[in-house]
Amino acid sequence: MIGVGDILDILKITVWSGGLKGERPLSIILIASVGGGKSSMIRKTHQKGVVAKTSVLGDDGIKIGETEIRHVKGSVLYTTNTSPYILYTRYGQALKSGTIRHIAIPDFLNILNLPKYSVSSVLNFYNSLIEEGLMTIESRSGAFLSEIPIVVGLITSIAKQDFGKEDVTERWERWGAEGFLSRALPVSFSYGKGTAAKIRGSVKKKEYLRELESFDIVLPEKRVEVGIPMVLANVIENVAVATKDLNDELGARRQKQLQVFCMANALMNGRDEVAKEDVQKLLDYEKYFNYHCSAEI
């Protein structure tokens, strides 16, 4: 992929945030033009799951059938089906065990296009999932219960053109008021003419066929607590105030997100305390943390 090294790095850091102890995994929304490679980039966070079959035995020990057990490899569940029913029936055990730290939905338009009554319920579902945590998922077909709140980060995207449509913008304003937008860190960008020409040149050579590999990320078996020196926390606070969502008056949510960003970068680099280089990366990437696609690559 050409010119998107920073964006791929942000995605990697987001996945690594799932390895932090005591912190919510970072949630992000990529925003760029149609055809900007957002879905392809998000797909790189996905590592294929394995479906195994196990025997079902009767009381007498004789096999009476088979059932499927879905194992998730890695910590990111990549899906285009966002229904609570699918999550608890297929991946309930992985959610309870903490194996799944992020859910990656390549195009958030899938949710925007749901009937109005469904949008509201799904939005509330993700509000809880990425912030307070879920203990119960209910549907007509059953229920999923957990003894402790399950918190999972969200990785998704929306096209700049869709974001600007009047009907979509109206919904996003409503969602912003409901607190959804401030729960996810916006990451937006645009392509300059030079980068666009390089991308078209790579398409001629079919180089896109070599860009399908997933990130090779293996989180620590046990979550790691990462500290932040106060002098660096103060710098992060300043960035949070400068980039906070308009509906987040205090800027506290953005501050937590950016602290998690720096802690995850430290963990990715094998450290248990945030260092100057982690905050410097935050300062370098600050230009992307908005909805305006003003950062040209």
C-alpha cells in the first residue's frame, strides 16, 4: 500500500491496545474518499478463524452428532454481520474469555443502511460494547449472559462522500449527541496528486495482489499494565483538548483514548511505560484525528 504507512501504524497500535491491562481497547473510525483503501487496510487487522467439529455423545457414550466450535485466531473479529445474535451464538465463548479484543467492520455504512428501528438498537449495542461493557445480549432466539462486563474495541470506516450526505450527516449529528462519536477516535486523510498517481501506477502492475497479508500481531497472553509519567500525561492532555469531539465538552474521553494510544505504542515496542517517542508519535499523527480529511498523504 502506497503512502498509508501512518494509517497502517495507527491500525496496528489500535490492535495492540487490546493487550493493555485495565484499559478499554481503542476504537477508531477511518474516514477517506471512496476507493481510498479503507476496507483493505482494515482487513489487514483480520486473522482467519478456525472452525473445528467435535463429537456430541449421548448418555451411553455413543456418538449422536457433531457440533461446530469456532476458534478465533488473533484478537480481532472481522465481520460484516453486526447482529448481537451472530456475536453470541458463534463467538460467545471467545467474548467471555477475552480472546476477542476488537471487532472490525469494514464499512460502517452497513449500519447506516439498516432500518431506523434497527439503527438505534445496534447503535446502543455498540455504545455499550466499547464503553460501559455488555453483560447481556438478547434476541428472539435466546440470550447471552456474562458475569463481568465485556468491553470490545471497534475498528470501522465510512467514506468521506457518505459522511457529507445530508441524510447521513443528520444521523451522525444525532449519534454525536448520543455520545457515540466521542467513543471512537476519528482518523481521516486524503490523497495528494503525487500519491494518487503512484497508486494508479501500482494498479497497472497488479501490486495490490501482494497487499492482502494480515498484520502479524500476537498480543501478550496476560494483559500488561503500562504507566505514564505525569510530564508526558500533561502533553497528551493538551492534544486531547485540541482534538476533542464537539460533543465531548470535557475532552476526558479523548484524553483517555490518546493515553491508550500512547500506552499501546509503548506495549507494541516492548515497554511498560510511555516514553517520549510514544508521545512524539502522537504529535506526528495528531493531524489525522479529525473528521475533515485535511491531512494529505
